[in-house]
Amino acid sequence: MTVLSDLPKRLEDAGYVRDFLSQVGAVTAAHESVDPTALEALTRQPTPASTLGKVFFMARRVPQAELEAALTQPLCQLLLQEGLLVDAGGRQLQASYAIVPARGFWGLRDFDAWATGRPLATDHVLGAGIASALLADLTVRRKEERVLDLGTGQGFQAAMAARHAAHVVGTDINPRALRLAALAMRLNGIEHVEFRAGSMFAPVANEKFDLLVSNPPFVIAPPHDLTVMGGRWVGDSFVEQLVTRAPEFLNEGGWATVIANWHHPNAADWAARPTAWISGRGVDAWIVKWQTDDPGTYAENWLRERATTGGTYAMADARRQLPEWLEYYRSLNIGAISMGAIYLRKRTANGTAPGNWVRNDSLELQHVGGPAGAQVQRLFAGETHLRSLRSEAEILDFRLALSDTSAMEQHFRPVAGQLQMQQAHIRQTQGFGFPMALGPVPTAILTVLTPQRLARDAVRDLALEMKADPAIAYEKSWPFLAEMVRMTHVTIAGA
Ligand SMILES: C[S@@+](CC[C@H](N)C(=O)[O-])C[C@H]1O[C@@H](n2cnc3c(N)ncnc32)[C@H](O)[C@@H]1O
């Protein structure tokens, strides 16, 4: 019997990914760089891959017999029944949605404006983009959780969560998005994802989750009609409401991972507003910021993005809109806009446990890559542990070790005919890199740490070997070791 989940393999076998999507750079999350001339050239090839590219990427109609040759007749019939294909008349077929895989998930999305030649509809469903892929990397993932994907859109985050979760609820205000997402789950053979329509937390009132993941409509723009970009939420009010209310929906020990843009009066005070949203809500939080733009740069970037990918505006229209965007920012007293991620972990601070904390870090996105979830859990454990000490100097009385994902490079130079270590660089190989330069003594300290003995003993032996006073070595090393724990380069045994 032919079933919907036969389609991905059929598309693969016919070379849709290898010979078409990969050739136009459309397999990974982003497809900004699709070159229309290259596409045209590909479509002239008389191959099944070209037929599939025309149908499922370019919104073209093709003769029914041609598509049946690429997909089989029963599969085409099934896709017609499921509404994935429509009869375009004249014995031609056309796809209702684009099909583009990202990270092994066969996602459905509306065709881009360049493909249809029409502006985006107000309920346009986007594919998984750069921000979607970044969030998938940043998300804290455990096993068998109950997950909420708020603003699920095409269902990409829900599908990523389905790989480790017991149950996933995807919500969205756009019912069309939910229809596409539900169809995509069937296409991918995923059964434990449920979709509910509604705004913000309304579809999950009084429920609790172990993980909340959200790539919300975060673009800060004057009111418009595109739901996927937030429509009529003022400033960053969607993100504010999401982050402020998220703790209510988390189980004890539960996590939220949200990517966000937020505004502030001056570039320097980037952390104040999100910190205020979170404080006193029973969660530990890490606000990590990778970019702050002045309003002009921010507006230009988004207008250019819309002009090139959304296709709703030509570049000239984008330029015409700039004053309106700037006036909007002035009216809201927006002096700068930051981009980053906000992590929350629900933790009841009682007894000997330290009070809830909010940590802010500014770092560069170029140093972020690959799955970060395990590292973020370590970061929270380390931060909480440090805050549970009466003095951070007590860190010496724990067994410390370099984390498994640390990598160190050492630079040597000949001095008096002998190689001498000048400087070292340490970083994390996946997730948040936290690159740091280290001098010879800190490097030596790191190399003597082992999980078998207390850091104090390792530091003492090193001091004696270097003919230094251990008491002075302790004083100098504990702030460094605490910093290394904070940066996740060093872990605390048992923490
Ligand atoms: C940037 S897209 C994210 C899609 C997908 N989760 C991803 O990561 O690619 C934002 C989504 O939020 C949805 N959305 C907009 N306003 C909403 C609201 N008030 N409540 C819930 N979802 C909303 C949009 O329809 C859209 O699907």
C-alpha cells in the first residue's frame, strides 16, 4: 500500500536532493542565495530531479505523466487526495506547498514570492531558516520530556524535539501553518506531535512542560500583516510576554530555550529589560547576546532581507520604508536592538540551595556552533554551584577537570635555543566556544587538574614544583578556576 511517508524516499531516489536542491544551495536551512539563472538551467535538464524541482521548489506545473514517471502513479494519486498536489488542468499537476528537507526533516512550506510571482499572503508559512537551525542547536535536550513548541510554524522545532521527547505540543496562531505541520509529520512518520491553534499560551492554559522551545516572531517592525513576522505586536512585546510567562508553564527542573530580539534605550544597557522580565519568577536564567545594532542598521538589514527573500518589496520600496521604521523606533524610545537567546530553568530555591540567578553574557555568534544543550546544562550547574559557595575560594576544595569538549592550542617560541610556551587558547569545540587566551601559569594549572584529587592539592603540588608559595598560588588560582567553571571549560565532579 502506498502511504505518505513513502514520498521522502521516492524524492531521494529520484535525485531531488542530490541533483536539484543541493545544486541550488537549498538543503540546509537557508535558501537566500538561490540563483534564478542557475535554477532555470537546472530545469531545462530532462531528468526526474528537474521535474521534482520544478514542482516542489519552484511552484511550476508539469505534465501529469512526467510527475508520475518520477514518483509513480499511485503516489501521485495519494498526493492529490492529501492536497499536496492539485490538478492544474490540461493534464498538468502542481504542488500546493514546497518540500525542502532540513536536518533530516522533510518540511512543507509555502512557496517563496520569487517562485509564485505574488507577494506573500498574510498567513504565509516560512520554511526552516537560519534562526530555526540556530535554535535547534541551542536547545537544551533531554530524554522523554513533554515539550511545547510555541509558534511552531512548519513544525521544524517540534520535529527536532520529537527525536527525544515523549510528547510534543506545537502551537501557532496560524491554522494553515498547523495544517502544513501536521501533514509534514505524517510525511516524516512522526506520531507523537500534537498541534493546537491559538495565540501565545492560550492553547496550553494550566499545562506544564519539561521543555519550552520557541523561535517567536521577534522582528521589531512597524505594524504589518505578516503573521509569521509578528503582525501587530508592538516593539518586542511578543518576546517580553513569552519570556515573562514561560516560567508558569515549566515543570520543576524544566527548561525554556527562546531566541529573541529585544530593544533598549542605549547600546550599553542591553541586559536590563530581559533581566527585569525574568527576575523573581522562580527560574535561573542565562541571557546571551550576540549582536546589538543601532535602529538604522537593524531596519536596513530586515528591509533588505524582506526585499531579497520575502519578495514582498523591491529594494526601492525597502528604502522608502526606512523613515517609517526609524520613526516607529523613535516613538518607542528604542536606541538599540539586541539579538540573542534566553535560557530559563525552573528551580525552586529553598533550604541550602542558592537563590535564583540571572546571568548575562555578550559573545560573538561566530563562536557558536553545533549542539549546545549539554554544555548549557553544565553552565547552569556550574553557575549554581559557584553561587552556593560562601566564597568562590572554596572552589579549590572540589575535584575539578577539563570538560570533555574543551580544546587547547599552545603556542611555543624558541627562547635561548629552547621552545618555550608563550600563550595558549582554550575553547569549547561545540555549542558556545567561549574562546580565551591563557598565559603559561594558568595553562599549567589546567593541565594538572584531575577528577581524582582536590584542585587545592593539584595547585599546591604545582606551586612546590615551580618553587612558589602554595598560599599565594591558592589566592591567585581560585578566581581563575571559578572563571573557567563559568565558561564551561572546567567541570566540578559531582556538581
Ligand atoms: C519565526 S516563525 C517560527 C517557525 C518555526 N518554529 C521555526 O523555528 O522555523 C514564528 C511563528 O510564530 C507564529 N505566531 C505569530 N504570532 C503568534 C501568536 N500570537 N501566537 C502563537 N504563534 C504565533 C507564526 O505564525 C510563525 O509560525
